[in-house]
Amino acid sequence: MRHILVIGSGKSTAYLIQYLLDKSTSEKLHITVGDINIDNAKAMIENHKNVTAITLDVFDQKSRQEAVKNADIVVSMLPARFHIEVAKDCITFKKNMVTASYVSNEMQALDQDAKDSGLVFMNEIGVDPGLDHMSAMQVIDSIRDKGGKIILFESFTGGLVAPESDTNLWNYKFTWNPRNVVTAGQGGAAKFLQESTFKYIPYNRLFRRTEFLDVENYGRFEAYANRDSLKYQSVYGLNDIKTLYRGTMRRVGFSRAWQVFVALGMTDDSYTIDDSKNMSYRDFVNAFLPYSPTDSVELKFRHALKIDQDDIIWDKFVELDLFSKTKMVTLDKATPAQILQKILLDSWTLKPTDKDMIVMYHKFGYELNGEKHQIDSTMVTLGQDQTYTAMAKTVGLPVAIATLAILNKTITTPGVQIPITKEVYTPILKELEEYGITFKEKHVPYLGYNPLNI
């Protein structure tokens, strides 16, 4: 038996573990699932004969190293900041490693050690990052193979609620880490290229600079810019590109309403609110508004943000119970962002019967034989239930397929890497089609960044 160690059994691991278990007999695999909470691990494995659940604290060096030493390959599904200790153990004991997380500076520093030992350290092999890399590079490489030159690349991803579970005015529910949603876009201006010109959007304007995207059978979406769209310019080999833009998808109207929270300061995570524990939701909102001996909190809110009472955006805030006198914050010394997250969890938490949805949209503009062309590529994946979510599917399956491919030596190039080579993305994308994760490509007229540029 060949041993696979999976560290972490959180929300993204259901499909990952199921895939490995389904392959365990034919591929002669034994899977060890380690988690600090062994009950989480046990819930995933269903007493399968080829799997063992263990208690594994990543900060317990002895038990962590023992588990790594006994494995043939290690999959870390821990929060990104915890990968590095596991990675160092993998160097020490000469084990291949797979993660779905962005390559950190500390991880990149292990590149030469991994190469010297012939180890594959595959990262960014989930959905975003992951599927976006693979699906984009497949099209980019195919255009280049025909002699084409890429002049535009736009890429958007959204973790959303499935249409049948879309039951609130925001058309949104938390399908992943709520904190990341509340603090999205902070830490610097969004940066991208538009027609060979660098463009910047400061955080206070980020959610008012959106563009529309139409996905067949799923309607219209909007997208706001990611913080750094240029991060992968050299990695993708797009140094001469004219337009490069990456963004996050939401349903139309979300960003305009979210901008209100940004404008008031409710998404700020840099300071704490005095006596937050004893605040009502209404008190929290009022803390950001001017004092008035006569005007209500609602009136001050509408006046400050210039919102008419018959505006649909107003109904969105009412729906959140934002002005409730009885609902309490209960969080001690909380930041505004933490309080806002608690308020939103009341309304945006998925119900047991709710399903999530992952949407991805790529635009490729290119020149070939003196003419300009464009390919639009879209992918939509729906979840089954609270365990087998679209997010878990699009994160876990690429991780699992890559893990087995490395174990079977069909992926062999050593070093710290992301899935942008044909060796990696070709077999993985092909197998993902068997699980319904497919990209639909459509040739459309090239209009440049500006859709009015006929």
C-alpha cells in the first residue's frame, strides 16, 4: 500500500477524501487523515478499510514529523500560514507535497531544496487559485501554438449561492470564509492593465467600478477588480499584453450596496469598538452616524448615504435587521469588520438544504494572421448539499487528482510550482470533465477592454 497523508479535514476536503477512497483499492492506497479534532476526520472517512483518522496538531513537532515520515506524499489542507512547517518536514524526509494555497515567500524559498531532492511541491491547485490557472493556460498555450499573440486576458471567479437557494435581496450567502468576504479588497489599491495603461482603484472606490458578465443559462453577474491583477503577468508569459484584469464575481447590485458599508467604515478591521459586547445592531450602525436629537438612525443612515426610501438598496439593509434594537453584538472588543461579519452571518449562512455555486469566466483576446479574435470561456459548478459543496468539489478534486498523478509519476517536474504547464493541466482538466467540471468556449468578436469599441 502507498500512503497518503491528508492534514486537515475542513469544508474543502469532502471530495478530496472521497476521490482518494474511491481509488484506494485499484491504486493500492492507504489514506491517513490528520486533524486537531479527530471527530472532523472521522466524519469524513465513514469507516472505510483503507483509511485511518488520527489526531494531528501541526504545532506538535514530534507527532507531525512522525506522520510525514510515514507517508509517501503529503496533502496539506491547513490554513495557508501553517503549510510551511509541514513543507520543511517534507524536505527533511524527502516527501512530495500538495496544497491549494498561494505560494508564500517562505514556500518559494524551499524551491531549490525541493529540486535538489527531486520533490514536487505543487501549490495553487484548488479553484481560485488552481482551476483558473489551468483553464487559462490551456487556452493561452493553444493560441500560442497556432502562432497567435495574446493581447487581452480577463479572468473572474465567484463563490456564490445556487439559483434555487438564492433567497435574499443581496443574492448572496457565505459559501466560504466570511472574514475574507468582509475584508475583501483591503490593503492597497487594485492594480490592472487596460489598453497598455496601468490603472488603479483605491479601496474606497473598488465596489463602484464593476463590469457586467453574462453567463449562458445563469444570467448576469458583476465583477470588481482583485487587488493585484498583475501578479501572474510574468508567470503566464504575458509581459507584452495590453489588457490584464482579474476580478471577483457577484450578482448585479451587490457591489453598490456593499459600498455603503465601506463608505461608513463598517469593514474596517484595524481598531476595536469600545463596549461592543453591549451594543445592539442599531447601536453599532449609529456609532458611525452624526448625532441628532430628533432624527432616527434610519433617517440619518439614508441621509448620510443619499439613499431614497423607495430604493431597492434600502430594502437590502432592512432585510439584514441592521437597525434592530434587540439583536446584540455580544462580541467583546470587536473590530467593525468582526461585528459586521456577525450581523451578516444571521442572514447569509447557508441553510442545510441550500446549495452553493462556483462561476468562472475568462476572456482571451489575441492577434492571429493580422486579425483580432476573442474566446470567452465559462464554467459553472453547483453543489449537492452542505458537505459536498461546489467549493469543496472545485478545490478538492484538482488537489486529489494532482496528488495521485504525482504519486504515479505522471507529474515529475520537481520544485515549488503552480499548475501552469501542459504536463500538469492537460490530464487534470481532462479528468475533471468526468466529474462535470467543464469549460464552455465561445468565439466572439474582439472589442478590446471597452465593449463599445466597435
